[in-house]
Amino acid sequence: MMYLTNQGLLEMVFFPGSILTHAQQYSWSNTTRCLGTLISRSAHKFFLIPNAWIYNGLALVILVIVGTEASYHYLPSEYIIFSLLFLQGLLEGAAFRTTVFRIQNKTTEKEQEFCLGVFPVSLFLPAVLAGLASLPTHDYLCENHLYAQ
């Protein structure tokens, strides 16, 4: 979900009344998300997620908000998007770090080898699928955009 949000929808979110250009808004959106990820991964003891459904639920909420903003442009300020993406970064970092922490501390040595072998696939495959989903989503939003950028 985070890949679809960041690569498929975020480019279509634009606030024309802002002092920032479209490119600057996109850049700051990614910067705030990356800052959240950095903080979350650095302070892993504070951001361990007990259940994966919590991350997925919040990521889905962020996806829906960014997706509807890309379609309907109802939010009053880009700072709301920046805040949501900072939260998404915190969630991304926490999910990543929690997974690695659990592999290291809650599995046997034999299970660790398998888990660490499969873990990169769990990062790569969703990115590919989100990229494929982003293409028609982006095209649809471009064709049905409410205002010209």
C-alpha cells in the first residue's frame, strides 16, 4: 500500500494555492516520509508494532486519504499530506524494524536463515505489484483530473 501511495498517487496531489511548486510539494512529501522512516528505524525500541494488522490498517487509511485527495482535491493544505506521509514513514520504519527484530529474536537459527532469505522478496514483490497498479491508476487520474496543473 505504501508503494502505491508514494509512487502512484502522490504525484497527483497538488495544492495550487501553495507557495511551493508542484515539484517542491512532491519532493517535500517524499522527504517527510523518509524522515519518518529514519526516525522510526533509529528508535526501534519505541516503535515496535505488536501486530501487523495495525500497520496495514493505518496504511490503508493513508492510502484512501491520499487517493481521494488525488481525485477530489478537498484538503485545504499540503501540510496535512506532509503529516500523513510522516506518519506513514514512521509506520514503514516500524514495520521493517519490527520484522527484523522478530526474525533475530523470536526464531531459531534455522528459521532465521529461511526468514532472512524470504524477507527481501517480501519487500521487492509488493513494490513491483504497486508499480504495475500505479500505471493504470495514474493514467485514470490524469484523464479524470478536476483541474489542469
